[in-house]
Amino acid sequence: MLKKTAPEYFDVTVGSIHDFGNETKDFEFLFDAGREIRFIAGQFISVVLPRDGKVIRRAYSIASPPEEPRHLNLIIKRVEGGLVTNWFWTLKPGDRFQVHGPFGKFILPDPVDFEPLFIATGTGVAPFRSMIHSLLSAGFKGRMSLLFGARFETMIPYHEEFQELARRYPNFTYLPTVSRPTPAWKGASGYVQTQVEKLLANPAAVRVYICGLNEMIQPVQQVCLKAGLPKDRISYEKYD
Ligand SMILES: Cc1cc2nc3c(=O)[nH]c(=O)nc-3n(C[C@H](O)[C@H](O)[C@H](O)COP(=O)(O)OP(=O)(O)OC[C@H]3O[C@@H](n4cnc5c(N)ncnc54)[C@H](O)[C@@H]3O)c2cc1C
């Protein structure tokens, strides 16, 4: 049985930073010696930033699995005029700051006795990267799928990593879809909502988890309901 832990404050050090392009980066944060975070895949942490005598906090889903508690990865999209994301863009390896967590109820039940279908666009992939790695490393043998939508094929974070997981684990289906593909793109095209039914062949066994901005969550939910999925088998985490 997965047990939630009480949130704590942690000082972290910036480790590696990976630039995916499209104003999106993966940041690795390292915990101090003797400290580690206990969380459940799908939870988020708050970044705590002192500014002008006030404390600013922003939520970020943890993109790394709980089996790696000595560090965490966040995937962050820079928002135009955004206070905290623009501060992230000033960070370099070795910089230090504070996070508070874990928080959140966007988690899988234990046991996972159904087929999870994860649907995301943009940085909404974060909780699913954590869940997918966690399930596979625990030996999950059921079917599970990740449907990821991007505008261009150059805007798919962790693309090679998910392709490799799908090759290694036949029970994991990875379906990236691109709404404005170039002629070179050989995969699926269109918005995520146009691809959902492909992965709902067995709706009675599936539970859908959606993460990202509201403009995507709404239509995806509608498609799932229309395909016959009961409302209580659809969960989502909204970033805006
Ligand atoms: C549970 C949860 C998890 C989240 N996880 C992530 C994550 O993993 N990665 C991530 O990048 N973000 C995530 N977010 C969004 C994040 O918390 C911030 O809202 C976002 O990074 C913007 O912060 P900011 O301080 O730069 O912008 P702000 O200064 O707060 O906002 C500046 C302007 O941008 C608009 N805006 C705010 N957020 C967004 C957005 N996401 N997209 C477009 N416009 C926006 C605002 O309306 C405002 O006009 C999550 C949010 C929630 C609630």
C-alpha cells in the first residue's frame, strides 16, 4: 500500500540541465547528503523563491521516479513574462534553492489492476514519466500506453527514452502525435484527442490519466466519455 509522506522543506543543488528546445528544459536537482525525498509517482513539489520580502511558490510535477529519491527531475516550460520560469532560466549547475513537498493526489492506486492510458502535451508528461518508470521497474506486466501530443516533431521531450522503453517492454505502447508534422515525420498526426480511440480498444479495462493545460484536457475528456469510458475512470491534473 502506497503511503503519502508529510511535506518537508529541502535545500537542493542544481545538477544537470538538458535543453529540449522550444523553451523547455529538464532540470536535475540533487539533495544534500543524508537527505532524500519520499514521494509517490505523480506528485508535485513547490519551488520556493524569496522575492522582494515575499515568498513565491510554484507547483512542478516530479518527472523522475520515486525509486531515485536522492535527486529529482523537473521539466519546465518557460512562460513569457513568467516570474518563476524566467528565474529557472538563470540557473546553472551548482546553484542552490529550496523546494517544499511532496504534494498532490494525482497518483495511481495500488495495485494497478487496470490498463493505464496516460495522455499529455508539453510538460504534462512529467508525472507520467515518473509513473511509467516506476511501474516498469516494479515489474508491471499489464498493458499501459502513453499518448503524447506536440505541435512539431522536434518538440517531443524524452522521445528517444520512451521509444527505447517501448522496444524493451512489449506491454508499453508509446504513441507520439504531431499536429504540424513535416513530410519527414512517419508517425501519427493530429491533436491527441484524434488519437485516443486507437488506444481505447478495450475501454472496460482502461483508466485514463490526463495532464497538461485545460485547453487539451477538456476535449480529451469529451472523447473518452463519448467512447464509453465512465467519468470515474478519467483523472486529470490541470497546470493552469
Ligand atoms: C499541480 C501542478 C503541476 C505543475 N507542473 C508543471 C510542470 O511540471 N512543468 C511546468 O512547466 N509547469 C507546471 N505547472 C505550472 C507552474 O506551476 C507555473 O504555473 C508555470 O511554470 C508558470 O509560472 P511562472 O511563475 O513562470 O508564471 P507566472 O508569473 O505565474 O505567470 C505569468 C503569465 O503566464 C500565464 N501562465 C501561467 N502558467 C502558464 C502556463 N503553464 N502556460 C501558459 N501560460 C501560463 C499566467 O496566466 C500569467 O499571465 C504546474 C502547475 C500545477 C498546478
